[in-house]
Amino acid sequence: MLRLADEKDEISVVDDQIGSPTYAGDLADAICNIITKERSIHKMHEPVPIYGTYHYSSKGKCRWYDFAKQIFKINNINIRLHPISTRDYQTSATRPLYSYLDKSKISKTFGLKIKDWVNHPAIRI
């Protein structure tokens, strides 16, 4: 978004897709914490089932249009931002309208404290 704001006077962003923006550094920290926890569980020989599928993303959900607005607001960027529907956005990739992930299993199993995407320091310049 920041690169686009440098290149354009106005941007169109989908307004009907809901997800949870996630900072890659937070995901990497979560993975490192899980590896550490898994190793300590095996050393203690506890029969704790930690295998399976886990979802991770930041707390909170938003429309991608709202995420773009927040990025520009935090970075004091004035740009004309236009909401558009998914069907009006030309891309070869098919994206779901709702892609918010349930993080309760990963949080409970590994004791992770998941940060909220709103005002996350990673969306600043």
C-alpha cells in the first residue's frame, strides 16, 4: 500500500473481503515459541497431543479497504481511496470473501499471546 501511495494519486481496494492482516515477524515468533514448547514437552515425556492443523493470524478482522485506510492514516498519507467489490477487481487469483481464521487451538495449546493488527507497529513506515 505504501509503495502504491508513492506511485499513484488514488487507489482502489476491495471492500467485501474480510480477513486478518498479519505481520510476518509475529508469525515467525509464534513458530519459534511453538518449536521451543514442543521440545520441552518431549524432554519431559508428557503425552500431550500437539500434532494437527493450527491457524495463526493477528487478532481482529477487517475489510481490506479498512486495512488500507488504517495504513494511510497511521503514516499520514493523503490519498484518494476507493472501495470496490471483488468482482470489479481484476485478478487471476480467486480469493474468499471471508478468510478470518480461528486461532483458539494454537493459542490454547501453546499459550500464545496473539497481537491485534490495529495500530501494529509493522504497518508504519
